Amino acid sequence: MVKEEIVSIFKRLWPDLDITDLETDGGMQGIEIDSVEFITLIVEIEKQFGIEFEDEHLDLETFDNLQSVCDYVQLKVDALS
């Protein structure tokens, strides 16, 4: 469920993005988004899931691929329960 919602956010922000590009190692760095776009993504994820990213995770290079983003979000969601 987390992954589907995150994919939906990516598609809403970047309609032309091929999600499969995010699946490979290094995929997050390969999509060429700037820091403002990345923070927009983080804010959207935070709002969707009611979580807050730790400061050390507010850097695109922290996440290697889509799964690493999903894993982090799932960890934060689980901590809310």
C-alpha cells in the first residue's frame, strides 16, 4: 500500500516519469530532479502519510531507489502505531 501511494505521488508530480527508472540502484539520482522538486516530493509524502522525515533524510542522495523511499516511509508509518 505504501509503495502504490508513493508511486501515485511521483506520477502526480512528474507525469512523464517512467517509474521503472526508479526501481534500479541509483535510480533516484538518475531522474534529475532539483532540490526544490525533491523537497516538494518529501512534503507530499509527509502529508499523505502523516509523518515527518528526519533532517538527515532530506537529501536525494539518501535514497538509492524507489524501494528505499518506501522502506523509510513504512518504518515511519509503523512507528506511529
